Amino acid sequence: MFIMTRSIGQTLMVGEDVTVRVLAVRGDRVRVAVNAPGNVPVYRDEVLKELSAAAKAALAPPAGGPG
């Protein structure tokens, strides 16, 4: 893991196509803006985990199936 300090208004680059800008800091919350091409999905971690769990559940065999 790479740890970097940024101030409000500063940006970091992820590769050549993705930028993350610090917009505001209020207490323990940081507001960021992510600029990425349309083909690069950007999710909050907790949302991605929910999507992944839902996809796994949809693919699981139904309970009480044949047998």
C-alpha cells in the first residue's frame, strides 16, 4: 500500500487516465472527486462488496433443489 498526503485542491494520478482530487476535509470525512474514463468502473468499497455478494447469491444453486 502506498500512503500519500494531499491537501484540499491537490490531485493524485492513478495510471494515465484516472485522477483523484481532494475537495474537502470535514472532521474524519474526506470528499474526493474521481475522474476516470467511462470504461473504468469506480465504486465505493462497501458498494462493490454488496454487488459481489449479490452476484454470488444469484449464481448459487437454489436451496432445497432436486434430490
